[in-house]
Amino acid sequence: MDDALFPRLEREPVLEEQLPAANPAVRLVKGARIRFAPGQPTGLHRHPVSTVGVVTRGCFDFQVEGKEVRRLNTHDGFFEPAGRTILKFDNASDSEPAEIVCFYLADTAERPAIEMLEGGMDSQLGKR
């Protein structure tokens, strides 16, 4: 007789990536919730540490240097490898806000999570 109150938890794989050699030894995980206005881009950037996360609202156009643009939808996971330029991480909707939760795989609390590249911050802020 099965007297279980709940079904067995199922684990559906959503992401598996190798950490690049550029990533420092992971000793600290820092998390952040990032909210985007409709149509807002992140701007050209890279991370000194690998970043992994999930889209919690909306959808994004995402492109790592050397790869094709991918559409990320709510609940999709993403990986930004340390040292690689992120060409696009943009809210794909011109009418709806979007949000991600990301985790930075760091070695120390002092290491910055992101490095904005030339023109990246102006793009993020909608400056011309």
C-alpha cells in the first residue's frame, strides 16, 4: 500500500556548462535580481567571473561573443562564461518589463561582478 502524501520530486535538467579556465576558484556565490524596463538592453559587457541564472519574468535576446542570438523565455536558464564578451542581453519586449535572477561564481566579495565595455552603459541607459 502506497501511503505517500506527495509524488517523488522530479529533476528536469535545465543547464550544464563547463566553467572556463578564466573563472577564478569559486569560494563565494553572489546573487542579484535585475529588473529591465520594456526594451531595455544590458549593454556590451563581460564578467570577470562566470554568471549563471534564470529568467524570472519576460523574455530576452541573449548573445555571447562567437555564438548565435538565443531567445530566453521565463524559466530558461543562462550561462555567461568568465572573460567572454556578452553582445546582447536585452529585454525582447518593447511593452513589458522583464527580470532575471543571476548568481556570480566568485572567489572574493571584492571582485566586481560585471565590467561594462565601451558604450555599454550608455546603451543600457538609453543614451545616444
